[in-house]
Amino acid sequence: MSSHKEQLKQKCGKLVNNSFISDVVFAVGKEGTLIYGHSVPLVHFSEVFRSMIQSDGRNRRKHKSSFIVDDVEPDIFLEMLNFIYCDHCEITQLNVMGILYVADKYKLYELERRCESVLTENDCSGAMLEAFINSHPTCSRMTELCLNQICTNPLRVFRHPLFMNLPACLFKKIVELKSIRCSDYQLVDVIERWGAHQPECVRDEINGIEQIIKDRIDNVSFNREYGGKQISMLKSDVSVPRFNGQLKAYRDLYLYGVGVYAGISQHCSEGNVIIQISVGGDHVVKEKIEIEPSDDDHSSVQDCFFKRIRLSEGQKVDIDVSMPTDLHFRQFVWYSCTREGMRCMKSDDFELQNSDSKNQLSPIAYLLYDTID
């Protein structure tokens, strides 16, 4: 039986874009590429195609039904036909947003589900942001689909370099999302980083976006805790290939970001910092931050955002930061003069201690968190 099904799929696949007994033709894309179809599978799998073809009053035995599809690229349209004819569609990180759009347009629910599975299992932020930017303002439905995906996993999207190229009008749409899965404080931090990359001519728009967030929260604060006067910042050429510390919460709070001071000398091509956060021995966060060499070998704060982790008063979590030992990192480091032999970052809400009392250096720059009243 399975062999028969495979043979049937192969034979049906040969009909894709085949003029043989075709009674439907589509002019696809901006250049109007002709793609041939067959009404039987189309009306069977898609209620949209059924409505289109049935509303065409011409006799298809004499004249093919013809339709213009100028909002879909030909390669995407062909992948959709492959799905309809033989239940096969090559969905990649590069074409997933295009296929999701065409699946939504023609109400192919199973194809939508497959696209969403690819988006969930892979980091498609680059392709999603590219589709988001290119779709505005000509394709409002693609814009909506991109916003839905950004709403589901915003932190991953915020970390992508292409995010900094987002126009102010699209950034505003993200900020206005009511069900976005990040806190207002995280959005404030993202606005600060994004705004630094924008030209001065859009400063009024940036201020307007910031005001949207300020109207939602009473007191805008980054909660970047350096421990006040207890912490001294030093510059060091010493490489710290690994840091392992323990965070103890002094009250209930949500932890959702860590900043790491790190940089790479110009002669190095690339490098990364790996951040792991564990609760009860289980990794709840594992993120890799790519670092590019700087012209002056200076360090900068590398931001790591993640889904909120709820910590109860007195609860402890392990924070592990590792860097490649074969790269020379120039780093800022902090230390505390308040305890002999124990280096710590401390505030009224938490305390972060270095597990290695002999190691006086740490690359941790700040923690992002919200207190829970």
C-alpha cells in the first residue's frame, strides 16, 4: 500500500506546472510567470481556489481559467502546488515566511502548521525580518503574519543584526503589540539599543515610541544593578575564559537578561560567549552571543535576553559564562571591596557571588529583572 501511495505521489508530482490536461493558468509574480494548474486538486484542497474557479463562468474545456497572482513569487507558488499535488513541500528558513503567506492566503491549514513548526524549531529571524521590512506597506497580510511570529518569540528577533535596520513605523507596530512575550522593561532596553542606530531625523518618532512604553509603566527603569558604590569597574587585559557564579534572590523577581563585558582583538576573526543559567541542575537558559572584533580592541556590553525566569525569595540559580580560551579578550571586570576572599555583586534585591573565591575577575556587567510585589 505504501509503495502504491509513493507511486501515486510521483505521478501527481509530474503534473505540477504541466500544461497536459491543464484547465487553469496563473500569471505569478511581478513578471507574470505562467504556471499551469488543474482544477480538480485545487478545488479539493483549497476553498479559496474553489471559490475562484467556480466563479469563473467560462467553459474550461475550451478556455483555461486564468488568474493573476502578483503578490507571490513563482518558486513559492510552485512549492505550494507540490504540497497540493503530492503532499511535499521544501520549507526552509529562507522561504518559510513566503510559504506561510501563500498557505494563509489559500487557507491550506496543514501547510500553515508545517511552516509554524519550522519557525518554532529554527531561528528564522533574518528571513522573518526581511519579509517584515519588504512587505510594508504593500502587503498588510504579510506584515500581520510577521508580527504574529515576532510576538511569539520577540527576544530571538531582537538579537538579530537586521533588527537594527527596522524602520520606525514597523518598530512602533511591535511596541504596540498587546500580547508580545516580553516585559515592558525589555522593550525599553531594546528601544535604547535600536534608537542608537537610527538617524537623527527620526528622533521625534523614536521619542514617540518611547512614550508608548512610558505610558504603560509608572517608572521606567532598566534595573541594571551594579551594586551602587560597592562595585568598582576596572579595565583589564586578563583573559577570563570562564565564570561560574550563584545568584541568590532576596525577594520574588523575574530575571530576563544578563550583560557581559567582552571584546575581541582586531586580529581575531570572530568569537562568542556562551551563557548558561541553571535552576536545580537543569539548564533553563543556554544562549550563544556572537562577538565581532572592534577597531580599537575596546570592550562593550554584550546583551543576552531570554524568557523570564521566576525566582522566589531565597532561591538560588547558577550562572555560567564561558569564552574561548584561544582568543584574547580585553574586558572590564568588577570586584567588591566589602568581603575578604569573596567577590560579589550585591543589591537589595539579589546577590551574585563568584563561586571561585580565588578568581577576582568577572565579566558580568548587569542583570535585567523585575521585582514581584
